[in-house]
Amino acid sequence: MAPSLSRALKRIAGFGRDEESRARVLAVAARKGGVGKTTTAINLASAAARFAGLKTLLVDLDGQAASSRWLGVVEDSRFADALWRGEGLEPIPEVVPGVWLAPGSGKLDSVAHDLRPTQGGQLRKLLSAQTGFDYILIDCPPSLGNRLIGNALLAATHAIVPVETSILALDGLNILLTTLSDVRDG
């Protein structure tokens, strides 16, 4: 690997732990499906681990569980169960070298439906208990109406928004940016 690639990966969005030794948390979110959220999340997690040597947790927050299936994990509800309880997440270690996985499952759709509005920080609480990671990447479901996206945005220190280059996608980006602003302003 070229040293410049490693340096670039460490600089992207402040890769690595912040000044208080907590992991950077990046949410990959978009209002629309099929824009590359899962591809972006998996490739960033893998590149951070492989090329920059960063211990990475990939959180599959989508009930369709595309990240999990891509990595060979099918119908493992440990993450959904932990999210519902608000504690006890045990990620699957090193699904690829350097990348741990909090797997998605269809059960996340039920959790999203059952979360009360006052449980907006449920994911942040769960992730704050995960120690030793340099980087936590959240693969979000589409649709801003899903309560899990609000949880992801509250937990995130950064957001990545993949978009197509079409007018409808740019309209969706504007709506997501407004939502991000609302979440940050409280």
C-alpha cells in the first residue's frame, strides 16, 4: 500500500479517535435507496481497517441487512435485540480483517416501529459502550421517517450522504441536510 493512501484515509473526516479517545462515528445516510449507502459503508470500513490499520465497527442499521448479507451474515438479530434492550451489544469479530459487525436483520424494522420518540439516543447509548474502536460506521436505512435514522444522526460525529446526480436526488439531499440541522440544533 502506498503511504499516501494510508495518510489520506486517516485524514478523511477525522478518521480515528478524537481527543477524548472515543471512536469517530460516521452515519452513511440518504433519503433514497439505491444510491450506494451500503457500498460506501462497507468499502470505507474495509479500507480504514486494511490500509490505515484502524479497528472498525460496521453497524448495519437497515432491516434489509444488505451489509450483513454482503459480509456473509444472515438473520443474526443480536444487534436488534441489544438496541431494543439498550445494552449488551456483542459485535461479530473480524468479519473481514479489522472490521467487526453489528449485524442487521428484519427485526430492526420492528424495533424502529416500537421505539418511542423519547428513545432517540438509544443507539448513541449502545455505541458509547463499545470501546477499543477507532471508527464506527453506520449503514442507515433509506427513508427519513424511520426512527432509526434519527438515532443514527444523534450518535454520529459525521455524516456521509451519497447522492445521484439528478434533480430528484438533490431535492432529497436538501431535505436530509435540513433534518441534520434540526438534529444538531436539538
